[in-house]
Amino acid sequence: MLYSCKQRDDYPSFDDKEIVTPPTDIIPEDKEIEPVTKQLMAQTDLIKTFLVDSSVTLTKGLVRTHIRYQNKLDQRVSLQLLTVDLASKAVFPSIMSAFDDYLYVSQPIGDMAKYCEPRAGGEILAATNAALSSTYSYIKNGRQINVSTSNIKTKEKTRPFFAIQKDGTPYIGNCADTTKFAFEPYDLNQFSGLVSGTNWVRYRGYNVLTTAAIVQAITAIGLSTDKKTMYALVVDGGDTNFSVGISLNDVAVLMGALGSYDAFVLNGGSTSVMVQKTNTGNQFNPVVWNTVSKPLTAGGSASISGIAFVKR
């Protein structure tokens, strides 16, 4: 007995690949450009095509600006910039650690801000990531948590650091002497807080250029010559539909245009994140630190330390 077999009309074809359409990134028209964006457009060639920007004053002396643009290669870039007027005395930077503790553990920056606020000396309004792992140097509340295993005491000599002196004055220093970076003596005991970074981008008023061509998400900080203005920068990366990232050399140009005398990269990749405090009005969860940048990992990958910006 013979049987014939006919394929059903609704039988799936496994050779057909599903076409996934990425979500459309709708950018509203913006005819009013913020002053800091105009400054970057006038002094650099980073912004080939302006897309949109906005600024919000978190408190006296603390402004967050979000800028989106197309770079020289017509790739989209999104950055978050905190401009901190330290001379106002209304806001100050503070070093955070995971769970407000002294352990070699990590924590998302939003959660870290929540844990650290009770002892921060005020209200944490915004924060960025700092070191990713315990191989980086940091000091918290005057306690030297990790200095002997990092470049702070070795002869590798290339690692920059940001510190807060016990009188509250911010300080950017270099670990040791090199042909490029002159060593300026310091005493670790003078610092109440310290975090180290990865790459110099501005050193004593000059751009530090590199042959590295990698473009990625980056967190960087800068300090003006008179130490009265601080800049905290987070550039999103890794998503060509939203923000491709930024190179080290372009960070140097950007920080120079802002007026940074010294600037360096704290970290990059999925750890780069900026959060901002939000009052929700929810009785069960009245305060959250929302992620205002767009890291590839929700909330950003965990870090062992961060930099908070605190309202007195």
C-alpha cells in the first residue's frame, strides 16, 4: 500500500531567518542650543551635526547637561556632563565605596549612592562610577583601603588619581615621575578620599594624545586650573543606533574645550554610568537614583567605588 505525503501550508520553514527591526530612536527637533554645547561646537570639531541637548540644575552649583550629536564619521554620540561649581560651596565631591564599607566588593552605582548617602555629609544628587576592581587605588574616610597593590606606590608611573584633601580641596595627582608626567610630592595621609583611573587625557594644561583608536563608553573627570570647577563626563557607547562611544583623544579635546587643566579617564565600557537622585512620591520607595546615561548593562556594571556630588 502506498501513501502520498504533502507538506502542510502552515509548516514552518527553518531556513527563514527572522528579521529583527531595531527600535526607532526618535530625536525631537531642538532649536535652542545650550551654552556648553555652543562652546564645544565653537572650540572643537567633535560635533559635526547637532541633534539635541538639555540642561537641568540639580542645585546651586551643579548642572547636568545631556548632549546628542553626530561625530565626524556621522556616528551618533550621547554624553552626560556634570558641571560642578566648587566655589559656590553648595556642592562638593565625595568618594563612595560599595555598601559604604571597606571591603573588596562591588555594587551598582545607584545602589552605592543609596548606601553612602547617610554618611556623605549631605544629600547625594548625582554620582558616577570610579574604579571597577580592587586593583585600583582608593581611600575612603581617610582609610587607605588599597594603595600598596596599585600603581600609587610602584614605578609603573602612568596612573592618575583624583583625591579630596582633608580640608575639602579637590586634587588630581600623578603617581610618579616619567618623561611626560612630572611627579609632584604628596602625602597620602592628607587625603580623606581617593580614586585612581586609567588614562590621562589632559595633564597640566596640555592634551595627552594616544595612538589607541578604540571607541567605547567612557567615564572621565576634569578640574580647572583654579580648582574651582569640576567636570564629570559619561559618554555612552557600544550601541551604534544610540551612541557609538568616544576615543581617548576626543575626550582630551572635549575636556580641554571645557577648561580642564587636568583630566583623566576613570573607567570605560559597561561600567560607565551616571545616576541622578529622584523623589518618586512613592511611600514605599520615595527616593531612587535613576540612571540618566544609557549603559549596555541595565544600571551599569558594578564597581567598587564611585564619585558622588553632594549638596551641603
